[in-house]
Amino acid sequence: MAIFYRVRSLNYVSKCFSSINALYFQSPIRRFYSEQATSHFESVGFVGLGNMGSRMANNLIKAGYRVAVHDINCNAMKKFSDMGVETKETPLEVAEASDVVITMLPSSSHVYDVYTGPNGLLHGGELRPRLLIDSSTIDPQTSRKLSLAVSNCTLKEKRDYAKKPAMLDAPVSGGVLAAEAGTLTFMVGGSEDAYLAAKSLFLSMGKNTVFCGGPGNGSAAKICNNLAMAISMLGVSESLALGQSLGISASTLTRVLNSSSGRCWSSDSYNPVPGVMEGVPSSRNYDGGFASKLMAKDLNLGATSAKEVGLKCPLTSQAQEIYTELCEDGHETEDFSCVFRHYYSGKNET
């Protein structure tokens, strides 16, 4: 008899869970996640085909999305048109052909112009895309202003799961190599519903996504990450240059760092000393990678943000000065790890 009642109880629990699951999967919220992430995100617009954007767009194409692209660089556009990818003359034309639009641009002013300019994504205030994603590295204030502007627009086609367009700020970490390999990390700010709906898109271009909170928080996370990255690169470069001056080879000191408390990404994955590590910019005369001028720009964003909230950030200020000097000395297009050679006068590993 006890066994009989146990079976009945288990059957009852199973039925309850089945009912809950049925309600969940039939709910408008669940349909928003599932439908937005599949059939309603079939066409993707991409604006900004630089070193990062071109590779991210390529990965979306490989994942099976129908992609339309735009860039002010005609050569960048031609590479995609030669592949049979639809190219558009303006951001507005991209928006009119897309369910979702992703932007990857150099600065806040570029992003603002692409969104709000005469032929921008928001022109007319009535949008076809249900979601706009900005993966540029810009200041949180601009991200929040644009998110508000998007929320004030209307949709051309309203659905029960999407009555208003949404925006996510979703900058990335990993650099050109990760963009190529599809292993980027996305730091995402905005509506959590929109984040969940877009997750399949992110995972077509990367391997990690982190929801950081409301609008602008993705941009804030990116600034803080790059601040830490710049300071750690300066610390590793300074340490390795000093080690060379004291008679210890960079490869030996790197082994010490990487098996001790000094270990970090700049020492074990992106070593700045030519000859110590293969496949990183220092191994190819600091070509490619993350340009020093972009690091200087990001440090300016960090310093400005710190000033706005009244926080003392002396290491940010020092890093900002060093990278500004590096750019002024003619190294702005070289990878930011070139600080080892051009600021600390470090030597190649022989």
C-alpha cells in the first residue's frame, strides 16, 4: 500500500511540473525568448567592418544568419559584396532590411552619428529592428542616452512579445584573435529579457556572455576591464624590462611570473617581449592586435568616468599619460604591448 501511494505522489508531482512547464513555454515571455532568438532574428544588420567588426560579421554569416552590412570604407564593403553578402549605403538602409542591428565602431561620436544622424538607424522614429546592439567601446553616458532614444521609438510591426524596440550595450573582450576564432566575451547592459533573446547571437560570435545590469553597464564593465588590462600590461612590461637590466632573461622571468603570484593575462597569454611567446603581436613586430591609440582612447574614457563620479584613480591617470606619449611618438597603430619596447626600452628575447 505504501508503494502505491508513493507512485501516486510521484505521478502527481510529475503532472504538476508538466503543467508548470506548459504554462512557461506558452507564456509571452517565453515566446519572446524563443522566437526572438530564432525565427525573428534571421536577418542581422552589421555596421562597422573594421578589424573586429568584419570578423564578427563573418562568424554570423558562418552561423547561418542572413547578414546586411555597411561601412564608410568602400574596400571593406567590397570584401563582403565579393562574398555575396548584401551591402547597404547607409545605416538606415541596414535597419530597414534587418530584424536586429549590431554596431561595432571606433568611438562614442561615431556611434551617436550612426544612431541619430540624418541616415541613422533611428531616423524617423519608427524601426523595423526589434533590437539594436552596440558592441563599440564607448562611455556609459552615451550608451544610456541612446538606450533612452531607442525606447522612445516605435516598431513598424508590433508583436505580443515585443511592443517596443530595445537596445543593448554589449562591448567585447578578446581582441582580433578572439573575434576571428569566435571566442569573444560579451559584457552586456540593458534589459535582461533582451539579453536572453540575443544570447544565441552573442554565442555565434563568442564563447562567454556576462549580463552586467541596466543600460550602460556593459560599457562601464568594458572600460573597467581595459583599465585593468592596461595597468597589468604596464606592470608586466616594467617587470620584464627591469629583469633584463638585472641580467635575467625575459623567458625565465616569465616562467617565474606564470608559476607565481605575478601571473596575469599580460604575462601568460599576451606576453609583450618579442621571442617569448608565439602567436601574439609581440612576435610579429607588434602588428595587429589592439592598437595603442585605442587603449589611449579607452583610458581617456576611464579617466573621464572616474572624474565624473569623483573617484581617485592615480594608476589610470599614469597609464593614460604613458599611452598618450606612446601615440605621440608615432606608435599609435602598433599593439598596446609595444609599450615594453618603446617606453621601457625592453629588448627582444634572443
